[in-house]
Amino acid sequence: MNIVAFGASYSRTSINRQWAEYVARQIPGATAVRVLDLNDYDLPVYTVERQNEIGIPASVGQFVDELNAADLLVVSFAE
């Protein structure tokens, strides 16, 4: 099972990312765990106006591709 995990935080020392990775590695049958760092992707706040001006940034597509490649997602966020 291909698992993608990430913490919904831009902090380089995010406990959310650490928790997501820990949980992902506890899942039985996990053959691959990929931990994403949001700092590796330019993920601007979405607005229709921004999309009309600049389109969808390539890094957004890359991030979505990572998510689509997963059999299971583990996401950790504070709220």
C-alpha cells in the first residue's frame, strides 16, 4: 500500500508532519510511505481571480499528482 503523509503546516519543525509520518508508518500493509513537506510546493491561497490571472501553478499539479498516486492519505493539522 502506497501511503502519502503530510502535516498541514509550513513550519520546518512541524509536529503535525512528524505525527502524520508516525501514524502512516503504523498502518499495516504499508509498503511505501512518502512524507511530503509543504515547503517543497508553491501552494498559493486559491482564488478565482488568481487562477484567471496566472492559471494553476505547476507545483499545485505536482502536489495533486502526489496525492492521486497514494492508496491512502494521512494528513495532520492543528484544528
